[in-house]
Amino acid sequence: MASLSYLACSTIRCSATNNGSEPNKMGLNSIKVNGTSSFAAVNGVTTTSVAAVENVYVAKPQIRQNIPTQKQLVDPFRQGLMILDGVGYRQTVVIRSYEVGPDKTATIESILNLLQETALNHVWMSGLLGDGFGATHGMMKNNLIWVVSRMQLLVDHYPIWGEVMEIDTWVGASGKNGMRRDWLLRSQATGLVFARATSTWVMMNKQTRRLSKMPDEVKAELSPWFIDKEAIQSESLEKIEKLDNSAKYMNSDLKPKRSDLDMNQHVNNVKYVRWMVETIPDKFLENHQLASIILEYRRECGSSDLVQSLCEPNEGVTKIEHHDSTKISSLLNGFSLAPGAPESHGLLELLHPGPVSYTHLLKIKGQTKNEEIVRGRTTWKRKIVSIPFPTDIN
Amino acid sequence: MASLSYLACSTIRCSATNNGSEPNKMGLNSIKVNGTSSFAAVNGVTTTSVAAVENVYVAKPQIRQNIPTQKQLVDPFRQGLMILDGVGYRQTVVIRSYEVGPDKTATIESILNLLQETALNHVWMSGLLGDGFGATHGMMKNNLIWVVSRMQLLVDHYPIWGEVMEIDTWVGASGKNGMRRDWLLRSQATGLVFARATSTWVMMNKQTRRLSKMPDEVKAELSPWFIDKEAIQSESLEKIEKLDNSAKYMNSDLKPKRSDLDMNQHVNNVKYVRWMVETIPDKFLENHQLASIILEYRRECGSSDLVQSLCEPNEGVTKIEHHDSTKISSLLNGFSLAPGAPESHGLLELLHPGPVSYTHLLKIKGQTKNEEIVRGRTTWKRKIVSIPFPTDIN
């Protein structure tokens, strides 16, 4: 069999820049590593054992990750930069082909993934990152990890495949011992805000799994980053009632798979949302798009837990009634409604027949105490393919 | 309720550059759009209907995607550039937090997703892209789509969270009517090749679903991009036998979910691989890492198909025997083996107890003719946490 030898080096950069040259060409020869020893590795489908031996030559994780120990203002690889006087973070992302669903718009899972990613990159850039899930050096010293207690996401528009987006994120205080993290997702081309999100986080002792106060050492690390700016007005907080087994829809025996676990060995958040949404009937999902989701976390879910997903439609009352009717009228100003088209509230109802929101519960199966993993509420809007519009503003 | 008004404009860029300013600040006021009409949109969890009305103000997909109609040499957003005398494509990517598994290394699904993404971005940059899945303008005119017939991926090292990688991809002729696409995945910092992949593609008529010759018009579009360069030596081609129901492991009643469909309304490739891998016993997966995968595609899988995943371990014979024993010896040169450690072939066997490869079949349940979706072969290496190494080359 023909083989391709290459250099398994870790400290030599064969090509340092994106200049269109071929970095691996140099790697096609077997050369000395640091002048100490010479070795070649054969490569191909049949050399799996050889690859295993090679593994030891890949650089240490610390060098490969290169987590900054001091605050960085820009990161060209992450396309990130510090904003808001140096305490907030902005990252430019292109919506990838596998992040969109059959309708070519980003899935809710992709959006949640991008929020997680930008949050962690914010900590990464801050110089505070101590481990994989956003814990600071002070938190690691005190054996503390972050636990999310609440998350709210509002999506006005879904990004499409290839669209360039900007995601801003920043943090603030939440009570004495918690942290708030907010996000804005915006079109890079137009500045239009597509989505906004907020979340609250508390600290948990990694061993005892009990919630912890924020130690002064950690407060000193974090508080310089806190600002008083909210992506979502706090008035929109509302209590989510607990569902019981009389809920209209239920999926049982949901079992986390290996691929559902994140680097904390926990079921990933995104999987929770998928379990929730998949409990809603397909017929509804075909014509609706998620407009908002609120998640209230109650306990951790491990890899061996069997999960039940309960879901109850909240029929009828759309929350639009809370709004100032003048604002709705002003929204409709300038629209050329078709002759006979209903006005204002009537039009909005026409756009929203059927349930507009669902209440959700994920719980551990077979437990009666402390069984709640997460409560949720989702609101939905009908998919509008295309409404002809008199003045095309594009 | 407090509300946040903002401008739902699509043509005005509130902030054009990543200068750390606040693009959405300007958007917090209601201002004239193109001088023709003024409107404000109320925002918050309770305004889903309002958001639906707003939708019409988001720019057209063509403008939001901004697919180039001429060849581009660089794309700052995708961090891509043309290489190999302008016919190949390189993209820099950072491995994201949600692309890694519990061991903090990129999952095989993430790697396959990144290959798909860079392939499509290559076509995107070429100016040839006619629709979402890589079809050229000429293909669209002839009602043709791409169908993958074979894919092979070899992974020597798995990237870890936060690691910066470069992915190169290019295309070549495959027979008269097909195309080969290859990839190299490389550490940006060291140039070390982590993975290589190759694939072959043919054209299918979108309506008749029959394979098609490559029309001259399409050949004229594509052939200037073809080069004769292979990421994997073609000698490694080997036939994969068809499994029957006597296979050792079987998962039945696999049903595609909404979230498994890609923008072509088909079950995504990555889902195939997940179905295959999940059929292998957990106990094996815990200690092994995928070293290579070959996929031979036979037919499409739609959203209503019930799928069976069959899997058979290929016990015993490791393919290392095919190798030139001098190469293996030279690989081991310079290693300080522990006293009494077995040499060469013996060491390799020590690293590989049990099966090293599996044969796979995904098929449509309940059909006896034309039921094969994809045949596969996976090879595996034992996970090596850390082997103490006399000379730390980092």
C-alpha cells in the first residue's frame, strides 16, 4: 500500500499565515523534531494503531487551546472584540449550512448554541477563564461551577443560511450572589435586531452539588465586568406553573445519548429544548415558528436519568391585549391593507388562530420528589411565507 | 408594560464596522425608513403577533445571503480564502464549545459538519453557487442536484475545544461524469494534519431522481476547478460487504425527526453516521475513538422512512500487517520503551485488543428490494489518555 509520511511535530509551525501556500507540503517529509529524534508516521486507513502511538506528539491541551490569562481586546480567529467600554463582547458569525433546518432558517438549537459559544468566548477573552464551562480562576480555587437558573430568548426574525450576524453579550449583577447574562443577535448588514436573550446564573459547589454564595474573591473578579443594561425588560418575567400528569401531551422514556452530553458530562441545554419542542404535535410545528422561550431550571439531569416531557397548550388569550392599542395602530400605519381587510387587533388575530403558547415540564421519570428538571414556556407565531408588500424597501 | 421600540429597517446599516460602538443604539428610536413611512414595533415576550407582521420588513433572502456571482479570493466573514492557484479553498475555524463531547474533543459529527460547510463555502466563493446545496447555475438550469456516492474520512487527531484549525478543500474529476472532493484538516498553530477526507459526487435529475450525465454546460463550469491532488491515496479503496439480518448488532425503528432534515428535506449525512455509531455497544465506544469511516451511499432516505441500522464487528486481524515493517520500526525509533516492553508489532497489538473495525448497513425497514441506504465501515483506536513520554517536546 502506498503511504504518505508526514511530520508529527507540535512546536514547528509549517506555515504561519493564510497566504494561500501549502502548509502541509513541508509536512510531507520526515525531518528532525527539535534536533533530538527523528521519526516518521505512516498514514492511511490501515494505520489506526500508528495514529494512536502518534497521539503523544500532539501539543498539550494548554498550548492547543491557548486560553488567554490576560484580557484581550480582539480575537481574529473568533472574530470577536470587546465592546461597551471593554466589558462586553461582540462576535461576528456566519450562519452555517448545517445550522439551518429544511426552511433554510437557523434552528432554535443553533441559536442557543451560538449564545453559549459567545458567552464562553466572552469569558475566554476576559482572561478569567479557568476551565471549560466559564468558571473563573477564583471559582476553580473555591471548587465552584456555574449553574443556570433561568433563561429567556425572544426571536423576532430567524437568520438564514449564509447570513452574517453579530452577537453581543454582557453580564450584570443578579441579587447578591448571582449573575445576569444578556445577548443581542443582530444582522451585520442592516443592524436589525433578530433576537434578544437574558439568563441568570448562580454558583454551585462541584462536590456537594449545593448552591453557594459568591465568595469575595470571585466577586472581585466578576464585578468590574458588571453593567446595568438589559436586553429584555424585566417586566416580562412571569411565573410558569408546574404541570402534572394530566398534561395534554407527554413523551416518556426519553433517554440521554452519549452525543447529548456536554463537556460537563451533563445533558446539554439544547437537548432540553428539543425534548420540549418535540412534544408539541407535528401539525402545529409545521406551520409555526418559535417566538420566545423561557426556561426555569430546577435540577441537573445526568446521563442515566430517564426523562418525561410534558406539554400543555395555552389556548385562546393572546398576550397582545396587554399592549397599548395605539402602538399596534402605529405599527399598521402606512400599510396598504387589502380592501375589506380587518384592522389592527382583527388582523393580528387573523395571524394567530389556535394556541400561541405552551407550558412545558421536563422531569425525571419514576421520582415523585425533587423530580423537576426544567419548567418552560414557549410562544409561537405562524410561519408567514411571504406577504406581498406594496413598497418593496429592499 | 414597558416596551422597547426599535427600527425595523432593512436597508440602513446602523453601524457598518466592528469598532466596538453600539449599532443597536440608533435602532432604539423610531425613525423614517427611506423617507416614505414611519413605524415603530413594540418588542417583548408578549408581541409575537407584532413580530409576525414585522417579518415583511426583513430584507429579501438574496440580499441577506449575498451569494457572490463572481469568484471571490477572500471572505473575511467566513475566514476563507482561495488557495492552490485560486481553485482550492481554505477556511480557518475555531472548534466551538458545543462541537465537542464530554472528553472536550470535537465529535465526529462536528468534523463532518465542518467538511460540508467548507465544501459549500468553496462553491459559494467560486461564484458558481446556484442554490443551497452546492448546485451550480448550469446544474439548476438542467434541473440537476449533487448526490454523494462515497465518502471516506481518516482522523489521526481530534481537535479540542478552542483549537484553531484550517480546513482545505478542492475538487477533481471522477470518471467522465463525477466529481471528487477532498479535504485536509490541519492545526493552524503547528500545521500538523489532524484529518483527511475524500468523497465522490454524481448528478441526479431533481424530478426523475435518476442519475444523469454531466452536461457539457456544467462540465465547462466545473472543469476549470478540477485539480489532480488526492488527500487520501486511492489504494485504500476496499469493498464493503452487504450485511444481512444475522448481523451481531441491530437497531430498528429509527425514525428521522424534523431536526434531522437538512435544507434538501433529506436526512442529513451526519445523522447516518450517528445511527451507525450508536449501534456499536456503549462499552466499546467508551474506550475507543473513531479512526476512519467509509460510507457508500445507495439510495436516498426520506423523512417518512423507518430505518434499521445493522453492525458487525470485524474481529481479530488488524490491517497493520499490510504495512512495511521497517516503517513501523522507524516509528518506534527513539522511543524509550519500558524494560520488558514488547517491540514493534507486539506493542501495536497491545494497543489494540478486541475489534478494530465494524461493518455497517443502514436500510429501509420492511423493504426487500432496493432497501440499502448506505454501507459503511468504521475503524477504531483505543483512547489513550496520556502516555508519559521521556522527552516533552512541548
